[in-house]
Amino acid sequence: MFTIQRLRIYLSLQKGQLIKFGGRFCHGSSATIKTPLAAGYKPKDVESEILMPTPTGAPAAHREDQMTFRMILPPPNVTGYLHLGHALMSTIQDVICRRKRQEGYQVTWVPGTDHAGIATQVVVEKKLFKEKQQTRHQIGRTAFLEEVAKWKNEKENNITHELKRLGCSLDWEKEYFTMDEQRANAVTEAFIHFFDEGIIRRQNSLVNWSCVLESAISDIEVDNHEIIAPTGIRVPGYNKPIIFGEIHDISYKIKGTDRTIVVSTTRPETILGDVAIAVHPEDTRYTEFRETPTWVVHPFRNELLPIVFDESVDREFGTGAVKITPAHDKHDFELAKRHSLPSVQVFTEKGTVVERFQQFSNEPRFIARANIIKALKTVGLYNGARPHKMQLPICSRSNDVIEYMLRPQWFIDCKIMAQQAITAVETGQIRLHPENFTSDWFRWLKDCKEWCISRQIWWGHRIPAYLCKVDENSTWVAARSKDEAASKAAGILKLDKKRIEVSQDKDVLDTWFSASLLPLSAYGWPNKKCTSLNLMETGHDILFFWVARMVMMGMKLTGKVPFTDVLLNGIVCDVHGRKMSKSLGNVILPDQVIYGSTLEQLSSEIQKAYSIGTLSKGEMEKSLRGVQQTFPNGIPECGTDALRFTLCSYNIKSHYINFDVSECHTNKLFFNKIWQATRYTISAFEKLDISMNGVNIQEVQLTDFDRWILSRLSDTQRICDEGFEKYNFHFAVNALKTFFYKNFCDVYLETTKLNIGKGNESAISHCVVLSTCLSLGLQLMSPFTPFLSQKLLKYLPNIGNFSCDQYSDKALELEIEDVLDICAAIRQFKSQNKIARKHEPIIHLFPKSPEAFKLVERFKDHIQTLCLANGIVINSTTSEKREKDFNLVSTASHLCSFAIFTNQILQKNDKVDAVNTKKLAKLQSNLQKLLKTISSDGYQKSASKEIQRKHLEKIKEIESEINSISDLK
């Protein structure tokens, strides 16, 4: 027998040597800390002590034969602070990197921040006007860019600090900014490469235009709001709400007749730019106009407009006749090209009517709308308005109503690159996770349009394109400098370069252009050759806007895919499934969860945003109301690990993630359970005067419950391995929570107290198993909870790569599962009938079979411990005592029934009957469900033999318990 004395001798001999542990080799224990573990888990103390947790199992140095794993962190915008979406994304990536290091990979994970052109410029403009009542135009380009640079430096530092606080194990020495010198060089080289190949070109085209920003914007910055009825919308620059959700009927006089044709439009203000009336060729209402060319008279320009026939016209829209305004409508622009129609601009870049139309010159477009309607009424051509459901495009940056404008812009022809990106996924060079996004990938890329890459703002990468002019001759070239541009132009124009006047385009590039190069530029391209990243993880909402463009640009520039796998996470919403927004007041910042925040502090943050101009007064008031409704009691302090663990407890591949902040607090309490379990384990070793260093688990005699918990640990390890492999982190999190909470703390730890208290031989195995479970369990948890794990592992033995596969015992697990079911039923019955320890309960068990008798006899002591009973009496089928001899009786499972004897006479009452009646009803309901399942069509074909066997076993068990509980009445 392995006594405590022999164990002490063994440990003294083995100290400091390599110890054989579970069939693998690991170095001696790290449990050398002398500082006592605090009485309770306080995340703030743990996380401040360990500012940057060391990745558990990280290799010490790179080896030639070591596998590598490369990623980049999608750079947060320098517009402000990190939100929960950033926290989710960075946590997922950190979890992956920490796990890869545990598996022996050399990991490179590069951080950075994005200049976020339009978004940053807008927020700094608001701040500037709030503080100094000045616009960027008033202070000039140079001074404004200095203001943006100050903002960027402040926010960049905040973001870096927040990422470190989240425990992100990034390679900070490789940190970049998307406008630093290296990234700027990469942008210039890529632009020149595409320009020289003819992929980038300058042309007039219709773009999304924000009149407030005076710039083109990307599709992702356009929010389409559904308007179902006439609705007043606040538009920047207007004192009163503008009505949308109406369709207007306007009459056009037909040339040479007294007749008119009525057109329907939601935009009467663009009538000044009408160049034709269009109808469907099969619309019988307008068949007569097909016989001979027909013209109508423009009501303001005194010009004739043709009636054209086009199959794209919706006959159900209004009267079926529509006005064509190519300069301000995407559909009309394409139709005009098909019919060789001209284009007439109505609005300036600021959104006012051009001077050409003197009657309405310089009027803001929606003021002009009212005046145009008034003028049409005067001449009898306005037929009124009626409600109309419509989509209203809004700029997400400025809240302005988008105007479609015809402007000279720089475009990338994406057709060939898009096909390469399609092929990369078709051939498996790139794998998308989850796979259901593959169809979206193909659909988007097959319909890929030209990409407008120029923006009329100041903050961003200045476009390296130069207009080179000599007298009436001119050409655009892409170059690294004015001098290089002049040399290139000289070759094109066949002139002396000294004669050429060179000016750089004032526009900047779309932020997505530089972002699309990051898998290359973050690792040194074009100065260094780049290897494909192993994984790109980001939100599914930018699959096309960013991920697809990275693939297109990367393959075009290098001939290789920029990464081999793409993991797409969902969008974080509030607990009710609502998108987090300022107006709802449901925005949660990571810091507010980590440190907690009172309602007053939450409100103060909103008011601060208003004071610096990033929130309007209306937004502030809405947000204050929302936060009072959503967080009336504030947000409790939860800590970083609880936030990370909670975020990973959701299926991160779901389309939306409904985040419940209360789950973070629950997980904080869960961590305290592990903390207390660690303290108990340390005290157990101290009680037995045993050192944790170098304990060999194979030298101790394991009890049934020792082997059971190791088997459960083995299964937990398996689920975690599978979860990490398939990015199903919620499976791993749930398995760890089940193991530590339900198996380890609530059951196993309780079963060890008696033996450890007595100091007998089983106490030795309990101590070894306790420390082993905590050590391996915390290693498995450490990618999710790096702070807690690193802190507690210092007090526990270093088990290295210990695997408990050899302890897997499904038969034992099923036996103890039956025992725990019995215990759970008894404890629930005691609770329902208010039977406490003071009643000194003695539990009488009545097994239903010899096998059940052996089971409860074998685990009799454990049942007594787990049921908090003063004693256990097992009655065989031949015993004189039966269930009906007691007042407090019920069934524990199909295996046995039980009765409880107490030191006080507790009479059988209606509550006992009610409990048993309720239990009987539930059993009968479950039985009916199972019977329905096995009798359904196709069950015999679709259900496996194993499933059918389990169903039949379950039916027998339920029927047995129904009979038992019926006999008690």
C-alpha cells in the first residue's frame, strides 16, 4: 500500500528531476509560490498584478523545424474606443493564438490601427466645431490635418492600452498604422502597379455622394432605411424635418397636342435634370407612342424630351411612366447609356441647385423640392402626392441623405480579379468558416462592379496620380513623386519634361484600398516577400468590402492567396437582439464590463461625448433615456477573463450574438468557485504535509471517484480539442464550465472531504487528482481566461503535456451518472419539503434490482456525503421495511425509490403528494414524446441502431420509474 510516509520519501528522491507523469514527460512543479492565495477571487487584483498574461505553453525560442502560424489583427479605427465587436474579434484571435502556442507553433500576430479616412475626419470636424466653432475649410488643410494627427495619437494609445487590458498576446514590436511610411509605400506601389496595367482608370461615373462631407463614399457607408409611410426625417443643414415616403405625380405636355403624360417620382427636385420619359414597351397604356417618335415639353428648360421604351421600367410603379435623370439616379444612368441620352447636372457638390437654373439657383435641394412643386402647381402640372413605401439611402458617417452624383473619379476594374477570388474558393485554396458564406462569396463576386477608390476628403492616402499638362495636351500618370511623374509624362507626350506642368490629385484613396493590402503590407511588402497568412478572422459584415478585396488585391500583386482560411464572426447585439446604437442607449464598452459602471458613470460618458461634439444634443438625449431603461442598476464589475469567457460561450459563427452582460457576472462567480477549489487543494496538501512538486499520479491507488473525475477530464479535453479545431469555442467553454462547476466543484471535491479530513490513504490520491484536474483544466481554460489561469497555475504542479486519455472510462461514468441522478432527486425532494441538516435525515434506499443494490451499496458513503444525510440504509427487496412505512417517500430514478427518516415527526402532507404527482406527470409526458418519436414515419430508416437502442432503454427506465412512483400512492 502506498502510504503517506512512502509518498514523502518518494517525493524527496524525485525533487528537481524529470518526472514521469501520465505517460508523458514534464519538468518539476511550478508550485513554488509562498504567498498565500487570497481568500476570494477579485479580478481587478489579479489582472493588475498580471498586466500581460504569458501564453501558457508558449515555446521559449523559434526552432528551424517549428511550425508557424501567422495572423493580423483587423486594425481598429482611430475614431474612438474599442466596442464589444472589437472585444469579440480580438478575444477570438487571442484564443486561437494562445492555443496554437500550446500546440507548439511559433505564432506571429501583428497589431495595428486604421486611419479610417471619412469616419475620423467627421469626428474631428465635429470636435473642432464644438470647441472652436470653426470648420476645416476655415482653418485650412495643414492645420486641420494637425488636429487629426493629435486625435489619432491619443486614440491610438487608448486602443493599444485597451487591447493589452483584454489580454491580447500580440507582437507589439511589429505594430503598424495604416498611414505610416511602410504602409504608405505599399499603397503607392500597388496604385502604380494597377495604373500601369490599366486596371485603375479615371472616368465620369455616378457615385454615392454626401453633400455634407462633399465626398464620394463607399457602399458600406450607406444605410438603406425603409420608409413605409410619409415620415419626417432630420437632414443636416435643414431646420425642419424633410418628408419622405411620398410619390408625386407630375404632368408633361406632349408636343403638338393638348394632352399630357403623367409620370410618378419620389424626387420631384430632380425634374430640372430630366432628359426623357420612359415606359415599358409592353405597357398597353402607351402603345400609341410606339407608332411615331413622341416628344414632351420640359416644364422649366423649354426643351423637348423623347419618350423612350425600355424593359427595365416597372409598370407597377406609379403610372408606369417615369422621368429619366441620369445625373442623379443609378437606374436612370444605365438606361441613358442604353439610349444615348445626355446627362444634366442639377446639384452642386454642396447639394444646392446649380446656377444654370436661375429660378432655383443656389437653393438647397430639399428647399428647391418645395419651390419646384409650388411652381408646377402654378402652371397646373402637379397632380398631387400619395403615400409610398421606399428605401432612403443615408450616409452612416454624416446622417445626410445620399445624392447620386456624376463625378470624375478613380476606379478599379475588378472583373478579372473577382474571377480569381471565385476560383480560389472553388479550388479550396481559401476555405470559409462557416461554409454557408461560400454562396454569398460567389454571388457578390460574380456581380462585382467597378470599385470607386477616390474620396474628396483630406485625411487619408493622397492619390499618387498626377495631371501633367503642356498647353492643350495633358495626361494622367501614376508616380512616386512629381519628378517621376514629369519623366513618365515626357515619354508619353514626347516632350521635354521641363515644359510639363505637374499637379498631384488632391483626392485621397478609399480607406478600404490600404486595408486590402494589409496581409502583405503588415509583413513588409513590397520590400519583403510575403507568405500567406494562416487565418483571417473578422466580422461577416465585411466579407465583401474587405475580405474579398484582400483576396483580389493580394492575388493580383503576388500571384498567391493572402490567407488560406477565413473565420467570420457574428455581429454583437444586446440581449434582446437589437443592434447596439447610441439612440437606443444599449452600447456597452469592454471597460464598462471589466471594471463595472454605475448608471451615473454610464450617463456621464454620454454627456462627455456630447461635450466634445461626437454626439448631437438629440442623440445624447435619446442615449440617456436608453441607458436608463437598459441598465437601471448599472453594470457590475466582472473582469477581463469573465468578458472573454462569456464572449466565447456564444457560437461566434452565428449571424448575430445576443450579448447578456449578466452572464459575465455569472462567470465571475464561476471563477471564484475554481479559486476556492484551488485554495482547498493547497490546504489539503498542507494538511497532509505533502509537497505538490513532482507528484506521480501512477504511484497512487485511485478511488472510483478519482477515476471518474479523470475520465470526465479526459472527455472535457477531447471536446476542447475538437472545439478549437473547428472554431466551435462555445463547445469548449461549455465543456469546461460543466467539468469545473458540476463535476469537479459540486461533486468530486465534496467526495474528498471525508478522506482528507481523516488523513487516510485515499487522501493521497485525492490530493494528486485535485491538483491534476486543476492544472490540466486551467491549461485548457487558459486561452479563454489567461489572467486567472496564470495566477492559479503558479500554485499548482506543472503537468506539461499530460494527457488523461488513459483514464477514459465510459462504463464508470455511466455508473456514477446513475448515482448522481439518485443524489439529485433526493436533494431536490429534501429542498421541496424543507428537510435540513438539523432534522438529522436518514435516507432509506429501495433498489429495484440486484444490480441497483450493488451500485448503491458500492457508493453508499458518497451518496450520504452528496445528499447531506446523517446515514444511509439500503433495503433489499426482502427487507421488512418498505416505502409505505414512511411518510416522506419518492422515486430517485428507475433504479430505486427512497424514504427519509428524521429526528422529528414530519407528517405526510399534500406537498409530498403534489411533488410526486408532478414528477409522475413529467415522466408520463416524456414517455409519450419518446413513443411518438419511435412510431413516426421514417424513424426506423433515419435513426441509427445505436439511437434506437438508447431510446428503447430510456422507455424501459421511464416505465419502471412510473410503476415505482405509482406504487407509492
